[in-house]
Amino acid sequence: MGIYNANTILERIQRLVYTGGITIVKDYMNPLRPPAIRNGTSKAKAGTNVTPQQLPEALTNGVANS
């Protein structure tokens, strides 16, 4: 799986005589990280035009009817 925490990586590479800072490590790591996983959240799909009144039903069904 790998380590994606920039602070942990910085600590480890500093032991190998790395003298750069955290910003360089974060900038390097950012495109390598997997997408964040959001548990328990649900979003209506773009372009579905869900009104606030329809939102509970749309979230329950997983898809909004437009």
C-alpha cells in the first residue's frame, strides 16, 4: 500500500541526509496519493437539479430523478 503521509516520509528521508523541507515533500507526494475515500457521504450527480425538498429521497435512492 505505501506511506502517503508527508511528515512520516520527511522524518525517514531526513535520516538519509535529506536537507529539504516539508513543502517539497508534500508537493512531490500530492499527485502520488490515491483519491480520498469518503465514507457515509452521498452527493447528487451533477446536472440532476435536485431541489432541497427532493434531497432526502434523492440520497435514499442514490440517483435523483430530474
